Amino acid sequence: MPLGIGLIGLGHHGSRYANHLLHDLPEARLVAVCRRQAEKGNELADTATVPCYSNYHELIADSGVEAVVVVTPPTLNREICLAVAQAKKALLVEKPLATTAEDARAILQGAQGSGQMMMTAHTLRFDAAVKALRGRQAEAGALQYLSLASRMEPHGASDERGFGGRGCVLEIGIHLLDLVRLLTEDEVHTVSCDMDRVAPAGDERRMLGRLTTRRGLVCLVDVSRVTSGRIGRVELIGSEGQLSADWCGQRVMRVSARHGAGEWPTATEPTVLSTLRAFVRAVRDGLPPPITIEDGKRAVEIAEACYASARQGGQAVTVEYR
């Protein structure tokens, strides 16, 4: 039987999850949705027969819901995720896991006590260009340093979307902080960051950061919401060449005296669908999640250190993992 999934959050991003669950994932079935304005629950095409709750506790308690997907403003994640953990149901929660390290740690503690499979949806890990880069990573030789950038057009105030007064670092930069851990296979030890402003003065629209891993690798991070058009890329600089992945243009490029130049287009794949498929497979087959709640927590802890560094004028700050 398809896995019964309850979806909490039917905003712009939550609707993507709903559409994939309805049309593209036969191994799962959308059995309930939750939104604060329940009377709008049936506005999404093909959900007329799916129960819509205004109270997420009622969705979690629904006997048909075997697993819960949370796509809500991240300021709400702590309360919701802890309720799912207490009900001992599997959980997939959209990034960022939380808006503060304290909340992220509380979610992890609840997840560990639940005994259930719980996963953070760092969807960029499933991007075709990122996966192709990882497949060719050995061609760069010994890694010397990383450069990562994500730039997008301006958006409305982050408070309206539930980021607790924080901005682009948590909203889009969190992907890059997660990729640093994935690609270096190391933990970030110190950060030194500059932002245009730091909460409570306002949500940041620009961050330039230098992250150093425990083994001494330097990772340069550029995140902003100040320009027209989108850029998303990561560059690996190694002893035998350079590799870059462009997830906006869907291609991977290589510059290498040893291996020669190369460029490979990648096929666009819906990362939300890939994330859902991995989650459902892990739940049904009893597998470890490909991206853990611990992974989500650590990305938020790195972000917390970035904010602390910016408040101190860019001084190096040690990341606190707990």
C-alpha cells in the first residue's frame, strides 16, 4: 500500500510537495493537508477529496497519516516537529530546520527520542548538476579550497515568511552551508562573515563569508538577494584542476591541464520530487535518511556562527556544535 502522508503547509512551496504527492509518487498517497485557513484547502487542484485541517495536531493524530511532511515558515518548525516526534511518526521537514541553533537542537533531541525516521529536506543535494559534480570530484585532485555563490532577486521582508528577523543566509545560504559539509566531508570550524545588516537591525540581504574546516580547508561563500537574475554555483579548486557546477544553468565544467577542458549539460530534475522519493523509500524500507536531522541542525549552527561573526564586525567565530 502507498505510504499515507500528511502535509503541513500549503503555501507556494508546500503546493509543490502536494502536486508531486498527488501525481508523481505512486508509492505514496496524500491523505491529509493542513493550513491555517482550512477553508482554502481545496483550492489546490485535485485535493477536493483530501481532508484539510486548520490545526496541525489534528492532522498528526489522523490514523491515515503514517508520515508527516512539514513545509511551514521555519519559525513554526520547532513546535510542529516536536509534536510529530511525540506522536512517533516519520518526519520530513523543509530547510532550514529552524531559525536558531537552540530550536534546531530541540528538534534533534525530539527526533532522537521518537525512534522514527526523520529527515531534513536540503533539496539542493538532489540537484542533477550537484550530483554530477560529486561524481567527477576526484578529477580535481586534492581539494585546495571551495567557492560557492547563490544570488537571487530581492524579495519581501523575511519576517513575512517566518525567518524570525533573519534573511538570505537562512533562506538560501543554508543550502551552501550544507554543501560545504557534503563536499569537504569535514565540519566547519570557524567562520568570518560580513553582512549588510544583522538582526534585530533588519534581515540581511547580503553575506560574504570565509568558512574554515577542521582540516584547514577554506570555503568562500557569497549569498545575496540584491540583484536581478539568479546565480547558483559551486567551484572545487583542486591540485589537478577545477570543477564547477551551475545549478541554474544545469551544467558542470572542468578546467584541467591533466584531464583537459570539458563541459557537460545535466538534465533538470525536480529536486522536491527526488527528496520525497528518498524519504518515502527510507520510511518504507527502514533505511537511514540520506539527510539527517543532525545535518539540518549543523547547517543552522553554522548559520548561527555567521550571524555572531557579522555582529562582531567580521571577527572569526568558532562554530558551536551541541
